[in-house]
Amino acid sequence: MAPANPRPRIATVTLNPALDLTIPLPRLARGEVNRAGAAELRPAGKGVNVSVMLGVLGEASLATGLLGGADVPAFTEFLGGLGIATDFVAVPGRCRINVKLVETGTGEVTDINPPGAATPEGALEAVAGKLAHGPGLAVLAGSLPPGLDAGAWAWLAGRLHGQGTRVVLDSSGPALAAALAAPRAARPVLVKPNRDELSALLGRALPDRAALVAAARELQGQGIEHVVVSAGGEGALFALPGATLWVTPPRVRLTTTVGAGDAMVAGLTAALARGLEPEATARLATGCAAAAVSRPVAAAGEGRPELAEIARLAEAAHAERL
């Protein structure tokens, strides 16, 4: 008999969540008093953001990870109100507050991100316990808090692989490098670095499309089946099983770049869960990102993109097979 409340087939893991304070202002004037618009303060972190967009796409997910005990009620209320299941490991202290200054004239964002609270011993193992039900897909996203070494994502990915879970990894720097150096069978099924992150990982410049394609295929040769490299307004490279595409998003009114990468990861994860073909995968991910950067910056999460707008932008994207 199936359990009364089965866990979702997708889980998102955020080890360094935050309260995002997004402040819109016409232009940031350093060293001066800046008059701003209405600010938005909401629970966030890369995996949390992925769960929110998955909800827009109609995909249920479990949001888990590490979270300061005092902040668990706020995250539970926010995500629960969106129909998202939560099961965080409570740790001492409070989560960090990330400040995002959005210049409304250009959409440029200045991020101020503190490091987060220290991680107590045994906390990562407790997160692994939250995933013991064996979700079909797990999104491991974001930075690592103090107290966890660079191999934390690699260790968790190995545990998940052992129980049959496919891993999507959205991280950078030493944490990404460690995950890609893990035994081949335990490596992520999908990674989504941006151009600068991939350049840093490989230790060489990636100045043009040809260089990005070569870099993506190098990672595929290491066992990463799906490699997506975002290049901002230029579009993104999708090196997927069976096809390599460059997809350029349609022109939109840029309001913010906050959460664009997380929205793309959500689209990619939904596509994996649904078994979509390469072009449909790339279009869905691009539509999610384009909708995210053109969403209104509103209070209490009301600025989430609409599903119909995502579908429209996905259809309007230009997909080129390479």
C-alpha cells in the first residue's frame, strides 16, 4: 500500500539559505542617501528558489537543507503557502540576510551576501536522512556554509546516487570541482555553470561560442550527461544527450536578474522529470529564465512569473542546433 502522504519525486537541497532583501531603486549612488521603492523580504536560497519555480510549473517538490532554527517558521509558512513541502534540519543561529540592490533603469543588481552561520557536526548527515525516501531527482544548489568543506556536495551526491536518485548540481568554485572529481558513477546528471564559473573551473578563457561548446563537451566526456552554460542576455548553450543547441531568449523588459539562474535550473529539472526532448528542454528552461528577469519585483512573493508567460517566452525563443 502506498504511504498516505508520499514524498514528492523532486527534492531541492539548500545548505546556505537566506532571507533575500530586494530593494529597487532608480540608480545606486555610492556614498549618498538613496531613495528606494518598496522592498521585498522573503525566504530564499538557490534550492528554495528552484522549488518556488517548480511550483509555478506544476511540479511538486520537497525543500530541505540546513536552516537556522529561529527561521524555520518563516520558511515553512512561505513555502507551505505555495504548496511546497518542507523538511529542513534546524541548526543553531539565524540564516543570513542577502541584500540585493536592483537598479530599475538597467536591471543591474548589486549583491551583498554574508557567509552564513556555522554548520554543527552531523548536520550534513541529517540532511541525507531527509532524503532517504529516494526522490527521483535532487537539486543540490548554492554555496556551502562555514563548517562544511568543499566536498560536501560531492559526498551528498554520492549518497543519493547509492539510492538511485539523479542529481542536478548548481554550484561553483571548489564545491563544483570536487563534485566533478568524484567517482564517475556518482557525478551529477546535470550541471549549469555560467560562462565565468565554467572558465574558472577549467582554468582558461571561454571567449566565444566555439570555446563554450568545447568546454561543455569536455565535461560530457567526464560523465556529465547534461551541461548547460548560461551566458546572460546572449542566451545559453545546452549540451544534452542527442543534441547540442544554442538558445537565445526573446527580448523582454529587464526588471531584475535575481533568481534567473535558479529559474533555469527549475525548468531543466522539470524537463528531466518529464523526460522532454532536447529542444523542448532548452525552450522550457529559457522561458523560465526570461520570465524571471522580467517579473515585477513585488512583496510577499507575488512577483512570481505566470505559467502562461513562461510558455509564451519558451515558444518565442530562438533555438539553433550546433
